[in-house]
Amino acid sequence: METKISGVIRTILPEQSGISKNNNAWRRVDVILETEGSYPRKMCVGIRDARIDEFRLNVGERVEFSIDVESREYQGKWYTSLTAYRCNRI
């Protein structure tokens, strides 16, 4: 099942980077996407590694992301992340 969300990019947060447990370098940028319509919502969408350079996003752009939705448990609490793997400008 492919999940898509669309809206306007409101904020691009600073890039984060590091080294994984497997000694691999990683990069991540989070963007705040605001949906359109009667009840707009803001969502934080992560973009990883080479996709950061591929997407070349700017604040104010209207985009549609294809995303992976993942939830995981940590110390009895659940956390959900949205990660974009495709971006179309609309």
C-alpha cells in the first residue's frame, strides 16, 4: 500500500548526521509539511541520505510525498515516523 500526503513545506529543519551501530554514515533532514483544506494539519516528514540532495526542497513549495509510516516501541511508549521516499512538486 502506497501512502501519499501533500501540502506546503513550512519549515526545513537543520540536517542531522552521524554513524550507525554498523559503522555506516547517515544523514537526515526533517521538513514540516502543512496540509491544505478546511482543517490544515502540520506533519514532520523525514528525508534520508541521498534523497536530501535528490529532492532539493525549498520552503513554500507545494509537494506530494510518497511515505513510509513506521511505529516502534521504546520503554513502553510508541513512536511513529514518516519518511519520504518519493517527492513530486504540484
